[in-house]
Amino acid sequence: MSVFKNFKEQWLQPFVYLGKNRLSLIGGAITTACAFVLVGFWMVDVLGHGGSSNPYIGLILFLFLPAFFLIGLILIPIGIFFQRRKLLAKGALPSIYPEINLNEPVFRHALNFVIIATFVNFVIAGVASYRGVAYMDTPGFCGTACHVPMQPQWAAYPHSPHSNVECTECHIGSGAKNFIHAKMAGTRQLYAVAFNTFPRPIVATLSELNPASETCEQCHAPARFIGDRLLVKTTFGEDEKNSATKTMLSLHVGGVDSLSRISGIHGAHLSNIEFVATDATNQTIIAVDATGPDGKKVEYLSSDWKGPVKGIRRTMDCMDCHNQAAHAHKTAEAALDESMATGAPDPSLPFVHKQGLALIQGKYISQTEAAAKIKTGLEDFYRSQYPAIWSSQHGKIEQAATTLTAIYATNVSPEMKVAWGTYPNNIGHTDSPGCFRCHDGNHTSKDAKTINNDCAACHNLLAVDEANPKLLSELSPQ
């Protein structure tokens, strides 16, 4: 009983007496209101009817409401502090605070409520903090809620092979160290977003990302023997019939086979390779140091580089080639060809490839303007040049316009100064230098050895721009 008596006299009675001030009462009201709203939202969310998939509702639910909840809790002791100082200045602070009579049912019930509410508040604060942090790690938050500059990456993300992988799996990784580093970097990025000082376009340098061993290789095994893979690429002409041709490649992906033999593209890059680039995106590589299986290091220098070997030195890993694994931005030609190969826009529409390509490559000040002008441009073409098709196949034309708009929105963002080709793809060498950054025939060692640039080392051409490749018909008669 003496312990409770001391607690009552030294803490409870002053708290009740001094807590009757405007600031503390406002804090209590804010905390209580936020608590009820938060619990209500969480119950709805658990039942599967929540709107947390909406990034702005998510901001309110997981960030703003918990913040106001904590602000309300903080206001209570602040109000008590100022009330005590005010009474002390007036000489009105009692030496003995008014007695609290626990025998009074009303006060006893109120005390029970305060104790329970305090416990509930701690639980709510903990859950709110956890859910707030968890929400900040979701793709929806990264792409739309707060990371507005990442709109181009968010637009491409759903169309990538990694659309089911959360952003944080690659951009943060696991472990407390990576988490703390990411949140500290996020504070700097939040400042840039708030004051509109972020660069346009956003260029993610590989040096800022975790090594592939901590991200990619948690799911992928680059040494696993893959062997050869068949690649069929369909392209469409700019003639009236949108003539389709196919190119077939046998890609020597390779790896390490059951007999520990190294082969193919992956096998050749499994050894320790370092390179020096003159730019942050590693597009201009001036020197390559390759360590062979025997442990011998060979340095290859670009004959196009005449100055000292200075720049960004990096140990090569998966992302130096697979640099757009999660949000690939294609060239206009590649994006349109891939889409038409699936039937949208419909290749039966005359000149749809030529007109579509011209429209998506147009200069627009915003995606909104692009959507309007692409649609009206395609409609005007068929209305004026092919009135019969405009009348009979209006639905196909509307679908084509919608598809072209989507292709543009996925790959181009005038607001972020992202145009066709802004983000080079290092896989292959048709749309950007890619492989030829090193395998260009110009990187030579002191003993006159050159990095292999034989096409057959990586792939065999089985058919080139053929309308009906015989091999393809044999492999897939239908």
C-alpha cells in the first residue's frame, strides 16, 4: 500500500491537477481521435476492404495519423510543464496536491480508463511505427506516394520480369546496416523532393547500389549452367502492310557445367573482372583488368583513350550488364515492335508501324499532351487517308491509339526529362553500346591481346530479317 500511496502522491495527484490545462487536453483529444481512426482503419484493412493500395490513403494511414498520434501524446507532458511553471511563477503551486479519493466510483473508473488507455496508446504507437516503416518499403510508396521523381521507373516496373519483387529487395537489401543506410539516404532525398532540388532525369549509379551478391544472387545463381537459349525477335517494316520479319539467335548463356567446365557469356564473366569508367553510368570503359583461373591478371586498355587511366573503378557483377532488370526503358522501335508482335497495335492496320513510331517519337511537353496528340494524330491519319478503314475498323484504331499512349507513358517522361534512350540497356548491343563497351576490338593488353569481340563467342545468327524462317517453322509448325 505504501508504494501505491507514494505513486499517488508524487505522480498521480500532480498529473491530474496539472493536466487540467488547455494544451494537455488538446493533446489528449488529438491522441484519442487518432487512436480511434487508426484502429478503425486497421480493422477495415484486415478485413480486406482498406484503401492502403492507394498511396495517398497510405500516407494518411501509415504516416500522418501516427505522427499526429505521437504529437498528441507529446503535448500532454508539455502542457503539464508549462502549467506547473505558470503556477510556480504566480506562487500558486500547491505544496500538497488535492487528495484523490479512490473510494469515489467516478474517479476510480476514470483512473482505470487512464491506465488502460495508456497501455493501448503504447501498443498503437508501436504498431503504427512498425506499419509506417513497412509502408515506406512498399513499391506503391516508392513509386507514387513520396518518391515522385521515380515516376519513370515506376511506369516501367510493372512490365519488368521483377514486377513481383519489392523495390527494397534490390535497392536496400537485408540487414540492419542496409536499412539504416537507406533511411539516412531517404532523409536527404526527402529534402530534395520537398524543395524540388532533385536532378532531372534521375540517374542511379551502380556504385550507390548493393553488390549483386547481396541482392540478385539471393535468388539467381550466375554460375548455374544454362546452356544455349533461343531468342526470336520480330520487327515490322514501315510499308503499308507493316511487313514482319524475324531474326533468330542462339545465345550462348553458358555457365559452369557438371564437369566444372566454364562456357558461354556467364562463364566468361565469372572470374574477377575490374574496370575503370569515365562516367558514373559506366558507359565509357577505358580499362579492364581480368584475372584468369590461373590467378594471372591481364590489363586491357582502350586504344581510343590517350590520357592517364583515371576514373571510377568497379568490380564487375550482374548489374553491369543487367542494369535494367527491374525497370527497362526500351527504344521506340523495340517497344513498338514488341507490342505489335502481340497484336497491339493490330498489324493489319495500314502503316500503323510507321505512323505509330512517328507519333511516339514526337516532342511533347507532358504525358498528358502526348496522350491527346498521339490519339488525335492517329485518328486524323486514318480519317483522312483511309476513310473506309476509319469507318469499318474504328475500334482497332482506338485500341492502337491507347496502346501507343501506353508505350510512350512507360518509356518517356517529359516532366523528368526522360526521353527515348535516356537510360541505356547494357544487355546486347543493338540499342546501346552494351557489350561493345569492352568487346569493341579496341581494348588491348601490353602483349597485344584483345578482348574477344567475335560474334560467335556470344551467339549464333540462325536467321536474319526473314519473313518465315525455315528453322522457326520446323521448331514451331503452328
